[in-house]
Amino acid sequence: MIPSADDPDLDIAIDGSLARIRERATELGPSFGALTDAITLAAQGGKRFRPALVMAAFDAFRPDGADASAALSVAAAFELLHTAFVVHDDVIDHDTMRRGVPNVGGAFRQRGYADGADAEGAALLGDAAAILAGDILLHEAFRLVAMAPTDPATRDRLLTLLDDAVLVSAAGELADVENSVATRFPSRAATLDTAFNKTAVYSFRAPLQAGALLGGADAEAIRAIGDAGGSLGLAFQLVDDLIGAFGSSAQTGRDSGPDLRETKRTPLVALARESAEPARVDESLALARTGPVAVREAQLVLEASGARDRLAGLVADLLDEARTLSRHAVLPDRAGALLRKVADGIEGRIP
């Protein structure tokens, strides 16, 4: 399975960083205090598998007894980076709820209404608060890496990994929005590039490489575990696309087929449009937002096009690629076993 963070030391690192932000609220006023409370809530409740990957890769390479302080700090940074992206994604998607409760923007919309704002004013306040919350979390992620107790050369390499994660993910998010508003449907290659950039680097490749670096891995091993992480990350996102179209409500946290109701332009849909009946695919997806019956019809159309099986085949190829890379001679046995465990976990999520 994909590692999950059940390390109390990691919880302390993440919670301590959030507590540092909250401490500043005492001198910056009640609004900032409410913002830090919302930030803390946003950072709770997730699986925290990104910091778990940092720590698992660190453990796979480090000598026995090596100090974990720097790894814990960097692991916490990747969790806060993820939270920042989630908060900003909610603004982009105009979402005001997450995990059944108001997100940062939703909480500040309520705050605006309580202060007498109209709908437009409350929305402005909510979006502003969410953007600022994401900015604070991005700053805190970089601060954690910059202050990690390690040597200057290692710190520079860690900052380069984090920089790459942010820039590539931003490029992927922008492409995703552009794809959604363009009149011409993006190509399969474009949707796959977008999927990779949005998820693979910051969620898999960079955390694995950061942990390996801190564990003492050499450049060739860091490259190898990063290549495997890229394959795993794209596979993970493609499985998310399958879940978004065909997953159960238990998997999605919402009604079945949320990606279909939102007409997301994913690699799954790009594959379906390569079939003999692209017009039928487009028509079924256009109607999917109208209700569960139309969602089920869209699911049937996608399956009939062969797109579901073809995407599952792409996932299988990527996981096989990662498993092959896991046996690279430069990787210690524990690192290879970690990569195969993650591949198995991703495979187990396929609906």
C-alpha cells in the first residue's frame, strides 16, 4: 500500500510549524487569528502520504542511527506544500467545502456574511483569505527546507527539488484550466502531460528524491528513484481519473462520477474521443451534469469506447516500469521494496 504517516515525530514537525504561524496571530489581529485557525484545519485529516514517502525513502538509504531531524523538517514541508495547492485549487474550482466542512474560502465567506457583506463581498473575502492562506503555506514549506539542520550543499539541492515541484505543478494546473475552457479538446498527449505535471513531481518524484538525498544516496540513485517516482505519480493520477469517472462514493467522497458531472478533460476522455464515435462521447459528457442517470449513461459510453480498459492498460505499463526501475543496481533493497510497495498500493486503488 502507499505509505501513510503514522509517525508521531512527523506530526510534531507539521503541527509545530502550524503552531508557529498561529503564535503570530496574537499580534496581528483577530482576522489573522481566524485565518491561521482555517489553515490549521486545512492541514488536518489527510493521508499525509507525501511526507511518509520522504521518511520512507530516507529510511531506505540512511545508515543505522542517522539523525532524522532534517528529514522530518523536509517531510513536513511537503505536507504543507500539498495543503497550499489544495487551498489554491479550491479557489480555482470555486469550491467552498472540503471533507464535508467549509474550507478556508467557505469559512471566510461565512465570516463575511456575519459582518454584513453581500454575496459578492463574501465571495471576495473568501477567495482573498484562501489565496493568502495558500501563500502562507507555500512560504512555510520553503522556510522549513531552508532551516532544515543539514549542510549548505544538501540544502541547496533540497530547495532545487522544492522549486521544481512548485513550478511544474503550477504549469500543470494552468494547463488544466486552459484545457477546460478551450473550444478545441486537448490531445491525449497534452492531457497526459498535464496529469504528470499536476501530480507526479510534487507528490512522488520530489518527496522520494528528497528523502533519498537526506539518507545519503548518490546522484545516480537519486535519479533512479526519481524516475520511478515519476512513473508512480502519473499512474496515481490516472487511477484518480478512473476513480473520478467510475469510483464508488466511498472512493470519491461524493456521488459517483464527479469528474463526469464536471466535464473534466482528462486522459480518460481523450482516449474515449479517439474511438469511432467522438460525437456520442461529447454528447454523453455534456449531459452528465444533469443527474445520476446521465452519469451512468456517460460511464457506459466511456466503457463502450474502450477508454476505461486502455487507461487501465496505461496504468499497468507505468507500474511495470516503476517495478523494473525498482530493481536498478544502484538502489538498495529497501528502496526497491518501497517502490514496489507503492506500485502495489496504486494498483489496489483501481476501480
